[in-house]
Amino acid sequence: MPDRASGTLSDVSADLVPDDLWERIAALLPTRPARRHRHPGRLPVSDRVALAGIMYVLRKGVAWRDVPIQVVGCSGVTAWRRLRHWTEAGVWPRLHEVLLAELRAVGLLEMDDSAIDGSHVRALKRGDHTGPSPVDRGRPGSKHHLIVDRHGSPLAVTLTGGHRHDVTQLLPLLDAIPPIRGLRGRPRTRPRRLFADRGYDFDKYRRLLWRRGIKPLIARRGVAHGSGLGKTRWVVERTFAWLHQFKRLRIRYEVRADLHLGLLQLACSIICLRRLRTSF
């Protein structure tokens, strides 16, 4: 079990939080308030150990109360509180932005072509951004909406109720793409071409994309399959498969929508980091 003062990790915790991930997150974490001199209380768990608890839940999908203290080094309640604090501080979108900039700097981010799609997940507890899912007999659900680059690196992710139409998140997803630096000149904020399936086939949104300087490549409804868009658009479906390897994201357990979205953003950052490792 890790020592609270030194933050020494067990082998399992070290596997959950590799050094390259920890170095990037540590630079973004908010500073803790100074401990009281009188009655300081119990020494808090180190941030890295708490992050290992978050990663354990994200990967294994267990309930927070079932996090094994002897393995991870902290209780699930402690990890959940740290997740809440860091989510409210905006750590996860900033981490994602940092990794996107690193990908662009080494030439691994190709934003000329991007793809967009949505995916249903069941929501076992009610909360914000839940609704009757049309693909799950009206049970409460949520939707993950994702936009990726040509290689499937996630550029932005949003969360809505399960009853929301995919096309309603087309513009919000584009707006959610952060200004991606990494090269000299202006940060990159939008793709040149956007691939989407028939669910986005609305002339109104085609016109809105053209106004933004984005060429819409959207399959037409009522047309036989074989448009050829699948050879580029399939990458977003593969990225959803990567996201759902994190078992906590397969079903929404969090009542608070911001915490579920925070876990989504953390998973997107890990996917970007995996791709970045291929450049070393």
C-alpha cells in the first residue's frame, strides 16, 4: 500500500498511471490549500494515488465503493472527490488540448478530413443529459457525440440525452474543438471536410457548414448504400470502440453529467497519448 506522505505507488497503481500521463496531468492540477498548523488532520492521499483510483474505475467499470484500497492505495470515495474537484477545475479539457497540440507538433494530427457520429449508452440513474432512448425501448439513456480527425484521434466530445438527434450536436461539436497549437501560426480550430452518415442529412446544416468554410460530405437518405464515404468515416466508429474499452463509459452510472463527461474527456486524452507514443 502506498505511503501517504511520499505518494509511493504500488505496481498496479504505476500501471494505471504511467509516467508520461502523470507528467502532463500534474502540470494542470490546481494547487491544494495549505494545511492547518493546528489540528491538521489526516495527511491527504497524494494526487497520483487518487488518479490511480480514478483510472481503476474508468478501466474496470467497478462502483466507486468497490475500489480496492489495498491495490490502488486510496478509497473510491477519495478518488471520486478528487475527480469532482478536478472536473470542476477544468483539468480534463485542458489535458485534451495539450495532447492535441503535441500530436499536431509531430505531424500526427490530420484535421483536413474529420468524421462525426453519436453513440447511445444506457443511463442507470437519472440526471442531467438523460432521456428516453429510442433504441432501448424508451429507457433512460445518454448519447456520446464525437468528432475525430482522419486517423481517429478524438478532437471533441459532448454529452446529451438519449432522445437528442445526432444533428443537433453537429455545430456544438465543432465549437467544442479547442484552438489546437503545436505549430507556428494561428491555432487550428476547424477541419476542411466533414464526413457524416445519413443522420446528418439536412440541407440547413450543409449550408451552415459551408458558411464556416467546411465542405460537408454527408450521405444522402433514400440513396442506396455504397456512397464511398465509409472508407473515411469508419474511423469515428473505431474510436467509439476504443472509448468503450473503458468499461465505465459503456453504461452511464454518474448522476452528475459533468463527471461522466470528465471521464469521457480523460479517455479521449488517453487515446491521444497512445497515438503520441507511436512517434517516439
